[in-house]
Amino acid sequence: MRLSRLTLVVLSVALVGQSVPVAAAPVRSSAPRIVDVRAIAKHPTRAPAVKKWLSPTRAATSISSSAPKAVEAATIFEGLSLAQNEQLYGPDQSVEPADAQVAASSSWLVEVAGNTMGVFGSDGSLQWTVDLQRLFQQPAGNFFYAASLQYDYVSGRWFLGGIASNTGAHLSWLLMAVSRSGNPIGQWSVTTTDTIGNNPSQCRTPCPNNDYFMRESIAVTGDKVVQAEQRVDCASGCNLNRPGMFLVMRKDQLLAGVQPTTDRFQLGPNQFDFLAIPPQCVGGAYGNIAFLAWLKVGGSSITNLTPDRLGLLQITGLPNASRISAFNGSTTVWETDFNLSLSGYSAPTQPGGNLSPAPSPLTSGVFRDDQVVLAINDNCSAGSPPQWSACIHLVKETDLASATPILNDRGSTGYTVPAPKNSFQDMPRYWFRDGGLVDGLFDASLAIDPYGNLFVSAAVSSPTRNPGMVVFGIRAPIDSVSWFTPVSPIVEGPSSYNCFTGGNNAWGAYMRAVPDPNNWTHVWMAGEVAVDSCWATAIVSATMGVGPQAATMSPAFGSTKGGRMVQIDGSFFVPDADQVFFGSNPGTIVAESPTAIIVTAPAGVAGSVAVTVQTPDGTASAGTFTYLTPGTVTTPPSSTGLHWR
């Protein structure tokens, strides 16, 4: 996410593997504040905004393995949007773009996008909205951005992280809010977890602070909360040359609404792309180990701008309960490094220009059932065909027991970088081709359902495709030889993204998807589309392996010469993997979505034929189509004509 008034232009910087981690002093800040969201929430009157997101069809289907199953959208509805946020709360919502994240309890579905939190009904009705600027009590001149959200099934609470910066005052804050109950529209405890201050009086010449937080992510486990932070140096362009850092906090203290004791770790300069990996669990408890991943470059000097290692940290133990003796706790950091071949990444295109993906390649991670799965933006030049340049690189790691202890809350002793291993599963880079043109897949979000199936949502764009959202997946077990389901376009906006004047068209980077606690076969996923050159979000309930259900077809007659345009309404369609047959003859799909297909009927003989919809998961009847001979005087069947929603 990029703040419109704090443009973070990210340059490629190497990640040095031999940097020595140090444990830093705990953050000293004021006691948490209690904020009653009911006093600041708004109750919009927007009705359920369920839409049939129709996108132009392409001449070719997705390039993928011929998997027997696919990811389908059970429901789709509009989430938050920049225009709506600004209408509700004013210009301080001008954040580019949303980095939408969703979290779900059995009673609530919550989205954060931009500077707004939205609470939705299962039917897509927007019930409440909250200005995150006001939730975190930010004064004029401070701008909130880069929110991260997680619902904790163990405690039944909501955890919300974020960043506030004031470029005029050269200040930046890392923030955390914890709900006081399972109701997100209630009281929250709000605290500052880290600060980048401005103290030019310490310099012989004026030297205002030029460091700002750019990205943060949280992982809530059984006993601790880890908040990873990424800084940028904006002295001359905002460069990712600052050390990656992370905080380890006691969860019991955060739940109690007191300032937590904190162990603060820094892993040396030029090591960035830090991502806290949230555990995914539905309705039960998970362990006390927190995971954090980052990309790095081996060697003692910056000789290669492409990361060639994947670092995986495991954090065990806790800071001491007393802030006076915080460093007498049991926090221990363990590291495992893996060889990783990345090819770099090219900015994806859109009609009329380019998009900027995530400023660092690692965009999503998830831990479940003793496996860590990561999604990385990569270049497909090392794959097939070699000319493709935008894809999703998936990595799975299960060798978690052989890590090396490198840090504890009393500092580092004799730290050496563990030798990189090759024991992880480097899954094939995954791309999307359509109509003979290369479409870029980037900025993926991951979720694993309770049955072990992997769901992937990603941004997609090309010279002819406006920015949108696609989904695909891997049936359990997740493996380097698993079959991928077809890539299915779900949402495509009506325009390109060129919202912020002078910006570099940064697109949403750090999405979050989660299993649905009320239906374990479903996963909630958020995506973005460009609407009137700015962003809006779509929320999808995705499932896997459900056959199509065709409900209605209109009109149900046409000429024997063919060419009649017919709309089929239903559900669980798989765009770019559907086929419609009129008898045994295939029709030509003109546009499609998970709930609607518009198809041109082929030529036929006078009489009636059955119309069927075929997807990778089965076949459904759409009704009977009657062919009429041109010039025949007859009364055709009644029809309501085409209807677009």
C-alpha cells in the first residue's frame, strides 16, 4: 500500500545473508487507549450489492494442468471502495490502493481496505463502517495506512495492525488495536508498538528523520503476537535499504488492555521483505510458534539484486511479564535458510500503461497443519514458455524441525547464517495466458481450508485486460507435483488504474484470505478492480469442486443459421474453463462470470435441442433451445430478452 502523500518509490536492493541480528530495547510508550467504536461507526443504508461481474471472454482457456476440479465463486459482492470511503469520511481516505484484507468469525465478516473497516452481512449488505484514522485517534497531519487484520479463534478477539506517518514532522508509528470482545463494533484497546522519531538536535547539521514504516504484518498465535515491520529510507527516494525488524509481544497483556512487554529484533541492513505468517485455524486452537519469512541474497557483498535464498524464522517463548526485566524471558528465534531460484519481476501492464506490484516480492504466507506455504511475485523467464514475465511462484516448507537457534531475548551469541537447504518444495511458477496474449499474475493471497486444499487469489492484468482478480487452487495434498485447477477470472473492472496524479499506478499488494468458519468448504477472498480509474474491492466466497448449476436461459429460440445471443444464469460457473453445447454443437462464449454466461448459438436444424453447461466439475442443463427456420410464419416462444446485472 502506498500513502498518496508519502510516495514510496521502491528500488531493488540486495538482501545480505550474513548480517548479524541484534535484540533491541523494548518500546516504551504510553498505556493503551480504549476506543468505543460504537461512538464513531456509521451505519450505511447500502443494500446487498450482489453483482454478476461479466468480463470479456478470450479466445483461449487458461494454461494449466487438466485438473478434474476447479475453484468456483459461490457468492460475489461489492466490498469497500475509495469513492465510498471518501464520501463517508473525507479526503484522509485517499490511500492508493486498498490492500484489502478480510477476517471472519462465526458471527462477523470484516474487511479493511484503505483507511476504512467494513462489517458485512453474509448476503453482502454493508452493515457498519469505521474510520481507521479515528479508531487509532490520529490527529490532522497523520495518515494511517497498511492495515493488517486477523481474527483469533483462541481468544475470540480481533487484532488490527497498521502504520501512521507524518512526513511534515518526520515521524512514523507502528500501531496495534485489539477488540475488547468478539464484537468488532464495540470497544478496542489501541496502542503504539514502535516509533521512528525525529531528533535533529542530536546532529551538528540539520538531519531530520527520513525513515518511515512502509509495511507491517501480524501473526497471532496461542500465546504471542508477532508484528513484522519494514522501513524505508526517504532521504533521496524511498529505498528499501533499512533493516528488517519484528516485535514479539505477550498476547495475554494485549488482551488485558495493558502495554505489552516487547522483544524487538533487528536482522541487519539490507535484509527486508519481512512477512509475519498468520496461522489459519477454524474454530480451534493452534500452537505457540510464530513464523516469519523473508527473501535474502547470499554472499558478503551486494553482487546480485535477485534474492537467491528464502529465510524462515520460527519464534518460540515469550518476553518476561515484567517490563523492567523484559529480557529475562524465554523468547528464542530459530532460522532455516533454503536455496531459492528467482528470476526477478517485471511490472505488469494494463491498457494505457503499467502497474506497480508489491514493492517486495513476498506477498502472502500461511501456516497450517505443520506446513508453511508462501506466494512470491516472480518472472517466468526460467519457465515455459520463456518469454512470459509475470507469474506467481509458490513455495511449501515442511522441514520445520531442523532450525538453528540464532537469537534470544538477551541478544545474539555466535550467530552464523545456517547453510541453505534444498528440502523445500518449489512448486512450478504459475501463469495465465489468454487469447494469445500474456496476462500478468501477481500479488497473490493464500488460504488453506480445513481439508488441506490451497486457495489462491491474485491480481491479473495485460495490455488488453483491465486490472482484476482471478482464483485458482490445488487440491489436497499441496505438493510440487499437484494438479493446479484452471485459473478463473472472477472480477474485471471497467477501466485501467490511473487514479493518483503523479503516482506510479501502484496496485494492491498484501491481500488476506481466510476460511469461512460457517462453511469449512468455503474461503473468503478479497480482490480489487479499477472503477473510474480508482479502486474498489470485491469479496468472494470461493469453494472447490462444485458442479455448475444453471437456472434460466433467455431467449430460448433462434435462427437455424445461428448467431442468436443467449444468456444463461446460474452459479458455480468457471470463467475461461466453461463450455456451452447446443445439442452436440458448441456455442461461442462472448462473456462470462461465475453466475452468468452469454453465448452465441451455433447453426442448427429446425427443432429443439438440449443446452448444457460444462465446467471442469460437471455438467448442468440450461433448458431447451428451439431452432426456427428463417421466414417461417410462426409464433416464437415468449422471451424477456437479455438482462445484464
